[in-house]
Amino acid sequence: MVTQQQAKKKCRQYSVEYLKYGVVSAPQNQQQPMCLLCEKVFSNEAMKPSRLLEHLTKIHSDKVDKNIAYFQSLREKFQKRKTIGNMFASTSQQSTDGLRASYNISLLIARSGKPHAIGEELILPAVREVLHTGVHKSPDQIMKAIPLSDNSVQRRVDEIAENIEETLCNNLAATEFSLQIDESTLPGNESLLLAYVRFVKEEKSVQELLFARQLKTDTKGEQHLVAENLSGRLYKSMNTVITAVNKIKAHSLNSRLFQQLCIDNDEEFERLLLHTEVRWLSKGNCLKRFFSLFDKVVEFFQDSNTGLCDDLKNIKDDIAYLSDIFTKFNEVNLQLQGNDVNLIKVKSAISTFLSKCKLFKRNLARHELCQFPSLCELDKEKSISDDDLQVYCAHLEELQRDMSERFQDLLLLKIQDWVINPFLDVSNEETGEAEEELISIQNDIELSPKFKKSYQDFWLQQKISDFYPVLWNKVKIYFIAFPTSYLVERGFSAVALLLSKQRNRLRITERGDLRLLLIEFQPDVEKLISLHQVHPSH
């Protein structure tokens, strides 16, 4: 019977009106009242106005006349007061936040390609200055909580790279992907192998670095398409330009003198673009800028290197032509970059360029130079000779022939009309299950909105592979296969950036820097933090 009475006993709830008696809920138990004045905790039975008023009157008679604002102030002070428990909690939170900042900043450093020492040499001093000058807070405690020494950043970079690699491999284990492998030569003549994967993730085409490995055998490298098709004369002209650019850019004094020469003559550009052998398409930008500053380059070498000066004057026509043709290659290159590029788009871009090559060759042979603006500009000063035009026509013809052979498989790739527009009448193109699935797709109103954006977004919808497997098996090659070698070109450029003079001892295949510079996957920083015991920077 007593047990039943206890079960029926009413549990009183705290009311905000009790604050006028100087009472709040006890921090340890919200069902018990606590006096703010003496911090005495009462039983739940005492949580009624008469009992609370009695305590205030008898024990704190001098506070009976205090208004509600007084007790609100006491409550705020009590809540802000530090206890041993919340002091440890606060310290732990600051350490975790500092570690989180260390990971995030290390990721930013790696993706910028900067040396790890920049964390301690620049970022921390910059944060210190912002806190001290802009926020007016002491930065010492915050600085100690963010480990950004050279070694700390390297560890963070390696840990993040391992985490991303694990995530990438888990994705690959559950999906179809294509693999692209290429090799190039490091500055020390070691051979480097890069491997990329391409797959569909969350209805998007994704391309990521899988691994980088150093090969035991050396390689002389591979000449790229445009360089292969340069005749002896054009190849020599190209090397003369590169020699001139490197003589100016490779020495800081020459570079400053050349810049001042351009400024004094009100030139549009004040510097040359340094050509790098890794990414051949940089030749387009280099040549275009070089031709724009041709007169100033010749003037610069007039006294310091008369032989090179005379060589440049003799090949001005060739420089104009090379500037124009490489600019056109750059335009094609822009169409072949990005995750949304596929075999269909690449076939269209290459076919278009090959057709234009025929037009360029025909017009050059007729001395019609409208497609070559630099050459056309030069022709107004002095007529381009027929012998020069014949050399350029021969180059275009050889280029067209070689590209046609190199991209033969792509150019012969048959693309059905329904791949580009699945809502066409395709009764004559497919039979059997494929035709049946096409009919179903054309009447699937949930799929059609994505087609308004692009055919690629339409086919990469998860529902396509789940419910229309026959059609998906026919179209997936267009979106999963690597359409170009742009990624490995970009990868080798990243290697050249990382192995700069300041970082030439970086073990590129053993560290995480290259992966973080190239990959778009985001790391699971919270998981990395949970695996760490927090240590402040020393």
C-alpha cells in the first residue's frame, strides 16, 4: 500500500516564477530547487511557493525586498561560473577545435602546393596579428592549440591523404570504373607512373588520382602530338623561342630589366610566360605573349646576345604562325577538360578541328590569312612568302593526317541518335529489350526533367542503371571511359610544381601532397580527430 502511495506522489515541476524567491533548478537534477543565495538544494517536495518564500524570509531576510532583476543577475553569474567539470570540458573542446583547425589548414596548404613550413612561418603569424589587432584578443592560447609546425603539417597531410585513399577505394569496390595510366620523367630523370580512375558517384562523373609510383627504369619521355608534327624548321623556331624566354625568365635580373623595358614603352604586357615542357599546351600562351612582345624581346637581346637577336628576326613569320596554331589548340583543349567531358564531346571537338584544318590549309594556300590573326598582322607589314606558306600548309596536312590516325578509334565510334536524345523516334535503331526500355524511358515522367539540362545528366541518373540495365550497358562507356589524357598532363604539371627548387627533396610517391593537390574528395576530418590524442604545438 505504501508503494502505491509513493507511486501516486506528485512530482513537482520548476516554474520560472520561482526566480523571484531566488530559486532555480539544481544543475545536477532539474526536479530539485536550488537557492541562488546559499546554493542549498532542496527536495522536490519543497518546490512550492510557500516553502520557497519561507526559506527566503528566514534565511535571507535582507534579500526579501530585492526585485526580479537582482535574481536574474545572480542566475547569469552562476551559469557563467567555471566549475572543475566545465573547465576540463572547455579545455578539451579548445584542443579539439585546434586539432580540427590544424587539419583544415594543412589541407589548404597541400592544395595550394606550398611548402609545409608556410604554416608556422606565415599562417600562424597572420592569425596572431588578426586576433591581436582586429579582434583585440590574446592569441597565445589559441596559437598553442593549433599545431602547424613543418612536421605537424606533413603528418596531417599524410593522414588526410590516407583517409581520402581509403574512401576512394571503398567507392571503387562498389562501382564500375575505368583506369588511365601514363608515365613521365622527373627532374632527376626518374620515371614516374600516374594512375587515374573515372567513375560515376552521386549521379556525377568523377575523375580522381588512384596512385603515383616511381618506376625503376628510366625514360626519355614522349613527344606530344603537336611537337611531333613540327617540321625541322618549325621545331628549330620553337626551340629558339623557348631559349629566349628561358634566358629572360630563368634569371631574376633579366626578368626585372625586361619588365622595366616593357613599362617604359607602355606595352600591354610586362612579362613573358615561362614555357614548361610537361604541359605542352602552355606553348600556346607562351607563343602568343612572345609574339605580342616580339619587338621588345629583340631590343632586349640587341646588345647582350646578338646571335639570338638575329635568329629571332629571321623566324618572326614562323613565330606568328606557331602562335596562331597553338592558340587554336588551346581552344580545343578547353573543350576537353573537366568532369563533364565524355567520349561524345571529344569526338565532336576532334572532328571539328580536323575539318577546320582542311579549311586552314586551303585558305593559307590561297594567301587568305583571316584564320591566323598574328600571321595576318605580319602580312600587312611585309607579305608572307609563298615558301613560308608552303611550310605551314605542309605542317597542317601532316597534323591532320597524324591526328586522324591517332584518334581513329574515336572517330569511328558510332553514337546512336537516341544516346543524345532518348525521346526521339528510334524504332529503326534498336530491337528487343533495348527498344522496350527506350519506350519505357520515353514514358517515365520522373526521368525527363534531367534531360532538359544535358543528356549526360540524364543518363547518369541512378534510376537508369537500376531499372534500364540494357541501355545503361550500351551508354556507360561514353561517360565512364577516359576521353582525353588531360588529367595525367595536369598530374605531371602538379609534380613539376611540387618538386620546385624549394621542395626538390620531397618524396612525391611516398607523401600525401600530390594526392591532396589533385584530388577533389573531401576527408573525414572528424574521424581523423577521433583517432588522435591531442597534443599542443611546442
